[in-house]
Amino acid sequence: MENYMFKVGDNAVYPKYGVSVVKRIEEKVISGKKKSFYVLQVIENGMTIMVPTDGTASVGLRALVSKTEIDEIYSILRDRGVKIDRTTWNRRFREYMEKIQTGSVKEIAEVLRNLYLLKNSKDLSFGEKRMFENAKNLLVKEISMSNSLPESEVEAELTKALGSV
């Protein structure tokens, strides 16, 4: 993973929390050393996060998805040639949670697709339903911001891609 450099006002994606805005860059003295931090505000809930400017790769902070990556997301959502994990729901839940926490849009898209396919053959647990909504929201927000499209339009496109066979 590479270290991204952001400017104040840039959008960035923080794993688990989604799209954030770089509000400012602060310097703090920690253990006698001056360190620079991005101060991020998560768009979804207004939470503030501080990330060392030289540590973006280690926390997974990255730029918004590119057009090519968005095409790959839709391709993943349309892919029906996957074997759905039929292990216990709690093992599957843990595995999917780890994928979401990577912050990788491709992994989040895989979780969304797999839960969608699973939902068509059985009832999802409460936790899986929440995870489905969380994965969908993370993708909707990021694609919406990246393409300057209304979230409702992006959500409709995701639903269409999931429903296509």
C-alpha cells in the first residue's frame, strides 16, 4: 500500500468509516518529536479522526475510487460464478467484517454481493442484515462522491447490478 498525500479539502476514505474530508493538517509534538497529522471528518457521522501524514498506508487511508475501480465494483456485483460460503453465520460474519475493515472497495463489493446472493436462499441474521446495509452504504457514499452523483442514483445502480443475472 502506498502513502497518499492529501490537501485540506480533499476527500479520503478511511476503512470502516468511509468517505472523510481533510479538515486541516496539524503538527503535534509527541515524545519530543514533531509529527504532522491529517484531521479528518467522517461525512457519514461527523466523527473526527487524526491520522499521521506519514502513516496513511498503515491505517488504509486512501483516495476515492477511480472510474476503473468503479467498473470493477459493478463487475464484482454482477458476478454469479462464486461459491457462497455455507459455514456458520458467525464465522462468515467474522470473515466478512475483516473484508470490510480492509477498506478495499473490491472486498466490500464482494461482501455485498455474497450477502445478497445468500439472502436469496435463506434469511440473513440480524448482524448480516446490518453488515449488508453497511457495505451498501460505504459503496454508495464513495461512488456518489467520486462521480458527483446523487446517492439515490448510485444505490439504484448497485441494486440493478446485484439483481442482474
